[in-house]
Amino acid sequence: MTSDDGAQIPLTPAAGQLAGCYRKLLELVERCARSLEVGDWVILSDEAGDLSVAADEVAAAAEALTRDGAITRPVDVLAMVERLSRPVD
């Protein structure tokens, strides 16, 4: 996986999975916040249910990463989260 400047982001498949799951979790937290701000309780209920599933997915991905033989730097995972969060041109 590469960053925007073309540099390689050294992530194992397990670390890449964690980055993707974490990005999804952050997106759902943001959606929950927006729903709460406007008082859309139906959407908040739906999004909170999805958030619960996403949290379980992050936990499973993090647990899988503990079995990964490679050392994963948090900064690399966060860089991938940021890259995945950017809109596609």
C-alpha cells in the first residue's frame, strides 16, 4: 500500500484490515453525532447498531494483529486510515 506521495505504507494484511475497520468505526461515530445533533432518533438507532458491529470488527482485527509476526507501527495504521478516509477523485 502506498501513501499519497508514493511512499510505501508497510502494512501487513492484518494491519490493513484493522485500518479499514477503524475507518468504518470513525465514520459511524460521525454519523451518530450528526443524527444526535438533529434529533433523528431512528437514524441514530440504526447507526448505533452498526457502530456496535463495527466495534466488534475492530476488536477482531486488533486481536488478529496480535498474532501477526511483523511489527506494526501505529503511525502506519493511522496513515492508512487517513488515506482510506479521503474521497476518491
